Amino acid sequence: MREIVVFSGSAHTELAEQICKDLGVPLSPVEIHRFSNDCLQVQLQANCRQRDVYIVQPLVPPTQDHLMELLLMIDAARGASAQQITAVIPHYAYARSDKKDASRISIGGRLVADMLTTAGANRVLTMSLHAPQVHGFFSVPVDHLTAIGILADHFRGRDLSDTVVVSPDLGNAKTATQFARLLGLPVAAGSKQRLADDRVVIDTIVGDVAGKRAIVLDDEIATGGSIIELLDRLKDRGCTSAAVACTHGLFAGPAVERLRSHPSITEVISTDTVPRPTGFPDLQVTSVAGLFAEAIKRIHDGESVSSLFDGVDPTHAPPQPKLPF
């Protein structure tokens, strides 16, 4: 059996260290150097020859620097004769650039996928892509994990009477519906129109929220504009309070202040796919390191990764039995 070697860029070493702890392997060192002309150079400080190499690097701000680090580490591993190179990208930032919705723009999600493959990645391991079609942008195998089971565990054992799961938009309603099923709750969704990167309008709420507490579920929170708009509309519809849960808690710009100061929010829960933001001590973080470690172990051993989500989310789980015609 090939030996596992795990490296990490500078984006989120804490997550990489926890993944290695759960795997029972050391985190191998990397030397990253920035020249006076602003060019980056990386050197992998462990033997990669005929090894199964995993490089952990979420694409978080400064996103372009971290993307370039990842590409250089993949290229270095390929040049060092690694047997297989897996890019472990807990947060794939360019998944939001998934379509050509205006003239003369780049589909960045596809471009970054091509760059990773060109650099030498044989496989990608990621979590909660913003748009499922991004999975198809890659010409190499992609193992797409979901955190909704872990987030649902956070709420289990509580009194969830008069509670409803709410999606900020109709596009995320399918995931919110599966999350609601895990908790035995009804689901509602906002009808959202995005005016700019940090400006949205939610003109209606689909579903019954009057007199209920909400669990707002989103895949990613950046500036928090969508969440605040949704909470205001929920309050107008008689919703009493809301817990906010997401997979990727970027909390950029005014997000922390917006979420901490909103009177409807009782708690905010995120996973550790990205580093914890500063100035947000009330944020509750649940770890996905164990899930990534188990996925890496299964990839290495040639076992099923999708069976991790049997009973959690059919999108990520093995095919379900079909009804007879």
C-alpha cells in the first residue's frame, strides 16, 4: 500500500493539522517563499516519490495567493514523482462563477478547474460546492462532501417544536429540504434577486413561518447581505427568532457586525472549512476534519466515499433503489 503524505498551504493549517491527527499521519512541512518581485516559490519538505499525496488548501482570502500556492504545490508534487495527487479544497471559492450570466465574462469555476488539472491534480476532494454543476467542470474525479449531517447533529436533542428550516433562496431549497428531513421539520425559502455582490432583495417567503423559530441554512456566508435581508422578511412574516447555520463561514466585510447586532439571531453556526474570523467570539464552529480524514482514508484504500452520506443526502450517497415500472 502506498504511503499517505499530507501537505498544507498557508490558508488553513489548523484544519490540515486536525485532519492529519484524525488520520494518524504527520503533517509534512512546506517551505513557501515570496521573492522581491512578488513571485511565490514552494518546496515540499518530504519525499513524494510513489506516495499518495494530499494537499489541503481552501481558497480563502487572499484567494489568488492561496490558489497560486496550491497550483505550485501540485506542480512540485508531480515533479517529485508522486503516484497520485489529490487537491483537498474544503472551500472552492470560484464555484460561484459557474455560468455566463452577462456578456464578455469568464466562467471562473471552469477555468480554475482546468488550472488544477493542468498543474497535475489527479483528484479533487471538496465540500458543498455553491453550484452542483461545478462538479462537472473537472476532467478528473471529484469527491464532493456535504456538511448538512454534521450541522444537523448540532440541533439534535433540542426542543424543535414550532421550528422551520429556511433557505435564503430557491436554488438552495433542495439542500434545505434534505436538512429539514434529517430533523423532521418543515421547510420554507426566500425568493431572492441579486442586485450586486453585496446587495440582494427578497420579495417573498415561500412557506409558513408565522409564529415559528427559524433555522436559516446556507452553503456560504460572505458579507451576510442575503441573510440580513431574509431575517428582515421573516420578521415581517411573524417569525419569532432565527439560528443561522452555514458550511463556509467567510464573514467578509461587514458580516460579523451585521450578524452580531441583528436582534432576531439567537446563534450562528459554521464549520471549519475556512479559518475562524476575528472579532466573533459567539460563533459556534463544528469541525469537518473527521469527515475529510475519513474520505482521504477511503480514497487511499479504494473504498466508497459516497457511502459516508447514506441516509444523509441522496445527492452525495449511493444510488437509491428505483421503484419498479
